Amino acid sequence: MKTLPAVDVAIIGGGWVGLLMAKELGQRTSLSVVVLERGGVRTPDEYLIDMDEVDYAVHRRMMQDFAKEPFTIRHSAKDRAYPLRQLGNFLPGDGLGGSGEHWSGLTKRFLPHTFEIYSKYIERYGAKKLPEDHSLQDWGITYRELESFYTRAEELIGVSGEAGNIQGKLNENGNVFEGPRSTQFPTPANKVNYFASLFRDATKAMGYHPYANPSALISTPYTNPDHVTRPACTYCGFCTGYGCMIGAKAQPTNLLLPVIQKHKNVSIRTGAWVRRISHDGESNGRVRGVTYVDASGEEVFQPAQLVFLASFILNNPRLLLLSGIGEPYDPNTGKGTVGRNFTHQVLAHNLVTVFLDKPLNRFMSNGAGGISIDDFDADNLDHTNLDFMGGFILRANNDTGLPISSFGVLPASIKSRWGAEWKKAGIEHYDQTTTVAFIGEHLAYKGNYLDLDPTYKDANGDPVLRMTIDWRDNEREMVKFATAKALDVVHQMGITNFTPYQGLHRYEGTRYQSTQIRGGTIMGTTPETSVVNTYLQHWQFSNLFILGGSTMPHGASIGPTLTMLSQTLRTADAVVGRYLKHPGPLV
Amino acid sequence: MRRREFLSWSASGVGGLLIYSTDLKAFVSLAQHGAQAYRLRFFTDEEARIVGAATARIFPTDEAGPGAKEADVVTYIDRQLAGPYGYDCRRYTEPPFEDGPPEFGYQGKESPREIYRDGLKQLAGLDQMSPNDQDAALKKIENTIFFTMLRKHTIEGMFCDPMHGGNRNLVGWQLIGFPGPHMSYYSDIDTHYGVAFRPKPITLQQMSGLKPNPMEDGKCAKMHRAEGNK
């Protein structure tokens, strides 16, 4: 094994949070920083030729190669696990920028309730109202503490939206349920397509509070505080699952990379697949650096004073487990923290499929855009007489109607799946079909967790990560309730031909849901129930910080990216302002 | 694998006129412009005829418009099976292989190439049958992995960018009013509410002015190993 000269900082993973930390350290310190990215280089230029549904949506060209590293999955600790042999329920990105290159750009703050879910529930409903085997806990920080970092992250991206609550002053055109904001969004809201406009009118007439989704696909040209300028979104329709050909979608490679490249103290090594974080045991309290395999297959040890673990959500807990850092979570005893509180979102796709009698021009679209209502999210509705806890959002997306994935979604009256009748109906309904979509908050449960698989190995011979996850009746009841509410909206829109979701059964590994999985190395206020403190610093190894969605104690309904970026900025401030002066625990 | 000429088509993209011989021995195109040969990369002649017959029943040519035949779905599938997808380059193929619950997806060992090769044996002679008999034969295998794949690939071949070999002359996109990739709908997305807006379909190459590099033309270690084993 080759040992390289020591650096001050090693960052594992060149996605959103890894590159954001690299940018902050590059701008604000003279530390030597190396980013270790196992995938290849990505440049904005290549996105002009990615507008191809076969290679990018069917074959998922931008995503992690499951031939080299899959995950395994089972429904409970009693079952045997099977490999997810091909990408399905979530899509980790591959290469520089990670999943931040192909994301949909939904850039919403979490509602304040999210961060204090446990204590707020106890206060309002008492402990008996929570599902029996839940493992909910407060996050250890509040919305108020994070607000200024949310503002900075929004200014970095240039998020498009309309504020619903500026310092307590409500605006009915924005989301009146959002936490108080210090300022307006940097750019105005995205335009919406026809169906989203129908959804907005209907929900408004019903007394709900529709708002345009906050979006990282900016509505007007914007120059951020780092002097990075991006153009406006053109609604080309090749968005989620694709890189943006003009850079209107905020992506790590168009937002962070140009700034990083100006700072000579930061270098990025691609093709560097980190296998271990090295340490001399917990008593020492420090990690020594990282070991990786480079593109030529050689093992390399990179000593570092400070390590940021910023890989894909699932690879963060996996690297801790492979490195023997922290105690693996045991669902039987409740002891151990690594792998605990693994969550996804509930469903996150169509709840009611609707068949209209007018063309929708679905090819004009963007990923994040559209209209949502938060009237049922977090604890905005009283759960006292409901059979579930957790909130949900109903939405009409600026739905993309790319033909391979959309053709053949038909009313129940059409029974055939191929042949003349199916073809005729497919042509007729192709541009007149869309959905009322749903995203639900996923509570944390004692039995949903992550550990190393005993059987299957990755291309390096290391055990792959095993996911143990299933839905509970809580989620099934949530979907049932949400379907009824969505049908009310569909009726209000005057739509008579529709197919409601058939109900939630077992957790599926095959159908795409979202890439917004979370947990495994969660943050918190004590080392007994969390892996990192609220500065995302490891409790036992004080020179190890863990960034990203793996630190989130449960699955808020909306996507985690903006919150991940905000927390990373908070960590950067704490590291630059306090840790570098006095290395050691920040809490 | 034997490589031989099977199809020929107009190399000029949009505008070629296609006519098929009735006995389905070979697809014949009367190109308005220069013709270009396509050599089968995976299928044998016989297999290609069966796939041609089957996909033409899945997505028939009828009064509702052109179908799999005009879109040249066979070429699309042949190229996919000859490339990384056919060899499972991006699928985890380490043992043990055990049947699992359907929620966790296909757990089998067989690659798409193997599934096709086996599946097509069950459809031997399909190209010689009457349409009714063809439908009956397909009905029998409707619930197999092979048929699920064939149906999925037919849709892909109907509506892919023509650089992949299907959707020839953009017949698929024209059928459903999909315009292909365009740079901008900035002033259109909110100005055609409820009214059909149908820009002229164009290909990725026409839009970008760049030469695309479809995945099926790539290679992976599994393909090199398979070739070495021959």
C-alpha cells in the first residue's frame, strides 16, 4: 500500500455536501484539502447530449453501477436479504456531483415541526398516540437555529419561490405553513404547466393553501454571492434523471466546482474509491486518514488531520461499519447507533392517476416545478382522531411526459396490455394523462435499520450494505387517508376518469420512489441515541464529521437537499470558527 | 455470432419510405435517399423474423397508425442485446441466486441475451402464422419474463431517439405528438393551457449538433469475458 504525504483535510465524496465543504474551506482557510470521489469527472458540457430517455431514464447512465456495488434488502430482521440486482427504488448518482447532478431540484425548507417531532407529538397527543415500535426523537436543533443557514443555502442556489411567511407576515400566494423566513426567495417562482394550474385553482377553491414549489431550476438568470451566474430554466423536460444542458438547475458541478477550481489549496481526486477510515481505536478519539483504491487498482493511504465523510447517504453508515467506527445498531436490544433510524419517504409518486379530455403538453416541464399544498403536512392537521401520525404533501408536478415511461398508462376500462386496442388507447391518452402526486413523512422505527450483509460483496470484496425496511400500518393508513383527500381535489377539478392508488402493501425495492432516503448515522443530543452531535461531529472521533442525509433522524416529507446544504454550512462555520482554533469536541 | 445483412434503411433519417414484403422473409425499404445496410449483431435471421412478427402484434400497424415494423423495433432490440445491456453489464450478477419476493426484483442468473435466446425458442415459427395464431402464441407466454421484456423493449424501440435504431423516421414520436428534445419552451409552457402544442419533432443530433454516443455501442468487462470464452 502506498502512503501519500499528509493533508489537512480529506473529504470522502464529491457530491453536494462534500463539494460544499470543499468550497467553504477553500474560500475561508488555507488548509490543504483533498476530495476523494470514486466516480469520474463530470463537466457541464456533456449534458447537451444527455437528453435521451433510453440511456438516461431506462439504463440510468448517471447512476451508481450496481454491478460493482448493490445493496441488499429484506422486510424484517427475521427474513433473509436479497440483493437489489439493479437500480430501483432509489437512484444514487455516480461521478463528480453525485446525485446532485440528476436531482429534481425541489428546494424546500423543512417545516419547524420536523426538528422537534417527538416532543411536539408528546406535548399535543401524549406518548400513547405514537406507533408502538417507533424510534422518533428530536433532532437537537430547531428551525430557528437553522434559519440563517437556510437563507445562505437559498442564496447560493438562487432558489425560485414565493415566500409565505417573512418574519411572521403571511402571504397567501406563498406557503403560509412554512417557518418564518428572514427574507424573500432570491428569484421568483417557476412557471407551472396546465395541470398544475388546474390543481392550484381547485385547491384554492377548497380553502387549501397552494404554493409554487421552491425550485433550484431558477426562473430568471441569477448571480450568487460567489459570483457564479446561471441562466433561467427553459422547461425542456429532460430534468429529473438528467444533468442540465444549460446549468439552470443548480448542480454541484455548475455551482460549486467553478469556485473550488479557483482555490489551489483544494484538489479533487476522481476514481478514488474509499474503503476504510483508519483509526487507532476509540480511546484515541481521532481518525488518522482514509484508505482508498485508485483508478489503477492500487491501495492508497491518505493521512489527514480532519476527515469529512460525505458520500451517498447509505455509504456513510457503511463506511463506519466497515471501518469499525462506533457500535452497530442492534434492533433487539436497541443498543448501538450506527445504522439506526433508516427511513425513506412514504410512496412519493402518483396517488391518483387522472385521464383528462384535453391535451396537457406534458413534454414541457421541469423537475421541481409545480404546485403543492402543506395543509396536511407535519402536524398541520390534527391527528387526534386519525389512525396515523406523520404528515404529507399533495402536489401536481410540472410532470415530465417522456414517452417510454409514460406510454400505456391507461384507464382501468382498458384491459389489454398489448395489441391494437392497447395501442389505440395509448395514443389517445398519452398526452391527456397525469397524476396527483403524494409525498409522506416517514417515521423512524426500531425495526428499520442498516447493517452489513453477511453474504454479498462489492467489487472490492467488501460486504455490501443491508437494508431492513417495511411499511407499518401507520403508513398504510396515511396513504388511505391521503387518497381520499386527493380524490376530493380530483372531483373539484371536474375530472371523472381516474384511478386511485391501490393501497400501500410491502416496501418495494423495484419501483422508483425517490432518492431521498435518510438515516444510519443520525444526529442528536446524546451518544447513546446518535452517531454525531448537532454539528455533525462524531461523538467519539472528534476529527471526523459526517455530512448529508444520513444524519437525519427521520424522513421529513420533502426532499433533504436544502437542509443538508444548510447543515453543512452550519458545520463549516463551527469548524472554521471554533474547531480549527481548538480541535476537539464542539459539544 | 454470425453477422449478416438483414435490414436496410434510409440513412437520411426523416423522409424515407418503407415498404415491407408480405412474407416477412426480410424487411425491405425503398429509401428515397441512400440506403445503408444494417448487419444483425445478435439475432439470427430466423430470430429476427420472429421478433419482427411478435413486436408487430404487440404494437401493430393498423388504422391508428404505424407500428413496431415501421419504427424498426427489431433493430433497436438487436443493438441493445448486442451491447452492455444484453450482457447485464450494469446488473449485479454475483451468486448466490435465489428466488425472492417480487418486491425485490428479478433475481435470476440469465442475462437479457439468454432470456431472449431461450424465449424465442417458444415462439418458433411465429413468423409463418396468421395474426390470430400469433396472438394466441403470445398469449401463452404473456406472463413470462421474456414477454415482459419484449413488450418493454417494443415500447422503447417505438419511442427512443433514432440514434438507438428504433423510432425510425420519428414515426413513434409523430404518432403521439412528442417533439423530441428541444432547447426551450420558456415562452410556451404557460401559454397553451388545454390546447395541443406540437412543435416539429427533431432528434438529439439535430437539436445539439453533436454526435451522440449511445450506451449500446460501449463495452464492459463482462462482454470481454464472454468473447474470450468463445
